[in-house]
Amino acid sequence: MSNMLAPFRGSQFPTKIMWPHRNNLARVLGISRANSSQFSGLFPDAKWIHVYRDDIFMQAISMWRAKKSGRWHVYARDQSSEPAIEYDFDAIDDCIWELALHNRLWQDFFTISGIVPYEVNYEAIVNDVKLVLVPLLDHLGLDSSNPVIYVPLRKQGDDLTREFRDRLMEDLFRIGR
């Protein structure tokens, strides 16, 4: 398998991979959980970057809204409004559990593979992308002296997301979780 990757050695190929993508690829390749290091070995020069969120509730609401609307990203130049979506406690709760499971499975994969990923906090990126980007570029061995920051996507979190978070927290409190 690693011979297939030979033409790409020394190249940079940044990609975002969610847990289900990583897991499906490993299953298609016949690589079990116990052999996670075999999976990571397919990418011997990879520098793993783990982007995580502190607020899993906001993440779950965003995930649920994306699943419901089909809008996983919106370009900054897109001036359309978000589709109207009704609050759904059970659907958001399912997303919380799914995300918590994915986070745990990533940690399991990193541990079994002996990977210590570079950790990046999503909320820190949103607050000050340059503050996060400069050390990340340094970690990757890239020039960080004058980074050009261009974010073609707009943040999808909005007043409705915050309203749903408040309702979610009330519902979680009400049912005793």
C-alpha cells in the first residue's frame, strides 16, 4: 500500500478527516482497531492536527443544523440566510452522543498508533485565527513570519444557534442529565 503513496512523498496534502471517514477507510483497507498503527503507517510523514471544540453542545447544534439543512459550509460571499429549522431536542442529543463517541474514538486511535497530535482549539481559532495559525505553521515547519489569512467561509453559528443552546441546556437540566 505505501508504494502507492511513493509519488507523493515530500508533498503537502492537507485534508480534513472526520472519524467516520477515517474508520470507513480503515475498514475498506481491512485494518482493525488493534492495527491502528498500520493505518497511520500509510501516512508515515503525516503531521496529525486534532481540532477540538470545548463546547460540544454548540458543536452538536451546528452538526444537527448541517445535517438537517444540508449546508455544511457557507462561503462568505453567500448572502443567503440559513434555512428555517425547528428545535429538536432528541436529534441534537443524538449529535452530542455521536460527537462524544467520535472524540473518544480519535483519542483511542491516537493512543494505539502512538500519535501525539498537535492540538488546536476551535474556539481559539474563531477568537483569533492568527494567534493559532502562527504556532501551527511553526509546528509544520512553514514560514510563519507573515501569514496571509484568507477564510472564504463564514461562521454559521448565529442567534438561532445560541437560542437552541439555551433551550438544550434547559431541557438537559429539566430531565436531570
